[in-house]
Amino acid sequence: MNFRSSNEELDADINLTPLIDVVFLLLIFFMVTTTFSKEAQIKLQLPEATSAEKVDAEDRFLVIEISDLGMYAVKGPDDEVARELINSSHKTLRRTLKQAARNMENPVVLIRADQLTPHAAVIKAMDAARSQGFYQVTFSTESV
């Protein structure tokens, strides 16, 4: 039998391959599981009106944006961008309006609907605003 003597020093080799594999697996794991916050904004093409009154400050309004597909986004006075709703249910819209107007007394609701928005989606927004006690509703258009 060939035994090494205890006086001999062993060559210490550090294998970096498993360490590199683990680092790459962690990198892939975090890349796959990370969610990136993307502020979604609804693209609107507003209808045109010849007798439009220009309003300078939209920050005092509670804004409801409605896309041509009937998707809603709500922007309160403290929000920088409108928050798109997960679904178009009446309950979700009412809850979001209440949340967005928490610091406002008797807010004016500004509805910004695309020119191809279904009429039912606009009525649903008006009804949700009315059910929260917001009776001042106005519409946004582009002036010709």
C-alpha cells in the first residue's frame, strides 16, 4: 500500500466551476422572478369639439381615462400618472375612485374617453362617480 507521509503538504486546488454555476443559477433565478414596475398609460385619441373651454390645471380634478376597448385608468390629484385598473368591473372602479379622492372635498370628475370608446363604458364611469357622491362631472375633448 502506498500511504503518504504526514509531513508532505497537500496541493490545495480550489475548483471555481461549482461556484460560477451557482452564481449563474442565482442570476437566472432573479432575472426570471423579478417583476418590473411599468407605469401603464392608456393611449387616447380624444374627440374634437369646437366650443371647448380650456382648463389650465388638471391637478384639481379626479380624472377617469377610458380607452377605446373600455379599459379604465384613474388619476387622483396626488398621482403623477393614471393607474390602470385590473378589470373593468363597477366595484373596482368605485373602489379606485374612492381611494383616489380620499383627500378631496367635492371633487370634479373629468372623464377622458377615447373617441371610439363604447357609450356603455362612459355611462359606467359616470354611474361609479355618482355612486361615490361625485356629482360634478365634465368631459375632456380636443379643440379644433
